[in-house]
Amino acid sequence: MKKININNLVCPHVLNMKAYSSARMEYDGKEGVFLDANENSLGSVTSEIHNRYPDPLQSDLKNEIANVYNVLPNQLFLGNGSDECINVLIQAFCRSGLDKIVQFSPTFSMYEHAAKVMNIEVLDVLLNESDFQINTNELFSTLGKSTNTSSLKDENKNEIKQGVVKIIFICSPNNPTGNLINKNDIEFILTNFDGLVVIDEAYQDFSGNESWLNRLHEFQNLVVINTFSKSFGMADARLGMLFANSEIIHFMNTIKMPYNITQHTIQLGLEAIRNLSKKQAFIIELLKEKRYLNTELNKISTVKKVYHSDTNFILFKVDDANAVYKYLLANQVIIRNRNSAPLLKGCLRVSVGTQQENEKFIEVLKNYN
Ligand SMILES: *Cc1c(COP(=O)(O)O)cnc(C)c1O
């Protein structure tokens, strides 16, 4: 087991904080006269009843999710989308204006966004152009140039006022390139970096690969993110999951907004986690449609390259991405233009849709000239 001292890694001001507590947390019965939170006991103005504050730790939902993903409930944090999971993690571990994160571009934009909002510097390491894999030499040379110590205290127990790289974000399979990141490289980073390593597995269900969740017990610095937004088809519910050792989760719970997940979302989450067979059917259907898109894209002369995808989207290259993108828009087909992202000149990203949507997209693209 790779051990790190989480207490030395977390922001010193967070280390000493107490979580928000409400009277409801001191009483665990379900029945009673609840006059502690200034709620409206008469009911709600809406037809659905929403007059009571939800469970701040979402215990019922966490128990069921933990069961499915084979972790303990205290190894799980739920957020208003994975966006909130990313935010709260950075808030707990990165000192504003001081600490840093690492990301591998081109990648999901939320890591950088969340960091920048908190005035956290983002060290950007480019993926290899040839295969969109991580260049670990480049990573560790970047880390070497930056102050890279996991300890926030010097020998005299004074807080070190130097920036530290606290978190490395790895998106695997990566958005928008679509590929899985090599297992050996991730292992190497987990072993040799003394901060947190986040693996964002938003698309893991489509990859058929083993989840990094299975390695949680081996690396105390491993954090895995997943979401209800993709394979579950619940993007509108805004429900994200973050898995890590219980100490990390503890600090996240300490600083989060107390009622970050609504009761309505908790209900939706419970319904979703009990419908795994439907998710499985979606995955099979979407993978079939992805094969169709892949085959058809390869037949179109406008398309210069179709990248391998372990996800529910496909990245492909054309000569003039802006022109193709605008042409598709004019024909009411909306895809994502990634032309200006690093390494992705000429690239467009299309989500796998229904058979009808995919056929329409292909038909319109075929007629581009
Ligand atoms: C879509 C996506 C998510 C999901 O974000 P939510 O806030 O949970 O909807 C997370 N990570 C990546 C890389 C994504 O592409």
C-alpha cells in the first residue's frame, strides 16, 4: 500500500475546520417533531413535497452506490455533478494563489476552470501527439522544475509558503481524444508522485477496461471520479461521484456546502443505481452505433482521420474544421469543434446518438463539398 500523509497534504486551514453541523445530525430517529431548521412544516407550494432539508451526507444513496462499486460508503463523495467533486477536491487541497495542479492537454476543461477560479496555477503537460498518451519524462521534468514536496510544514512546523503541486488530473478515457491512458504510466505516476492522482472515469463504462477503483486499496493517493451524466443517461440530475480513501473524503465533507445534493436528486440517484441493466443495454446500443459511425466516417472523403475511441464519442479530423462545423450547424447538426485545442487542429468531436441521429449526421456530412 502506497502511503502518504493526507494531513500534510490538505490545506492547513481545512485541517482544523469542523464540518457544518445541524441539530438533525444529532438525532437519528425518523419520527419526531422537527422544529429545528425553520422549515415550513405545513408543506410545499408545489405538488411534490420538498419542505424538509435533505440528508447532508446522502447516506441511503451512498450505501447503495458503495455496494455496487464495491467500496465503503465513507470512501465516497457525491457532488452536484462531477464538476462539484473536482471543485471541492481542489478547494480542500490547494491553497489559493500558492499551490498548483497538473493536467494533460488536450483534456476536459473543468480541471483548469475550477483551478483558475480559485487562483490555482495549472501546469499543462501536452499528451504525445502521436498517440495521445502521457509523456511521463515530460511530467516529472515539469514537476522537478516546480517545488514538489508533499509536506506543507518545515522542520520547525511552520507552514511552507511555497507553491506545491498537489493534484495531477488524468482523464481516462480522455475527453476529447477518446483514448484510455496506459495503465503502466498511471501506475508509475501513482507510485512516484506524492500528491493526489485523480483518474476521471466519466467514460469508463464504455471502455470495457478494468476501473481504477479496484486499485483504491493499493494507493492512498488515488482518487477516482465517475458520473451519472453519461452511461446512466442522467446528465440533468447533476450527480457526480468521487471515490478515495476515507481521510480525503472526510476533508471534502468538512468543506462542502451542507445540502449540495437535493432530495429530488437523491431519489433519482437511487432509481438510477437500481437500474443497472438499463445502463448495460444503453452501453451495448451506443457501442453498436459507434461502430456504425466509425465505419461510415471512414468512407467519407472529407474525413482525413478517425481516432480510436474508448468512449461514447468519436474524434475525427478534417482539413477545415471550422468550415465543416459551420456547415453542419447550418444543417441543424450540432457537434463539437475542437479545432483550437492543443494538438487538435482540424478536429471535430461527435457524440454517439440514436440510430436516427447518427444516420442524419452521416448523411449531412456526406454532402459536404
Ligand atoms: C462529461 C464529463 C464529466 C461529467 O461531468 P458532470 O459534471 O458529472 O456532468 C466528467 N468528466 C469528464 C471528462 C467528462 O467528459
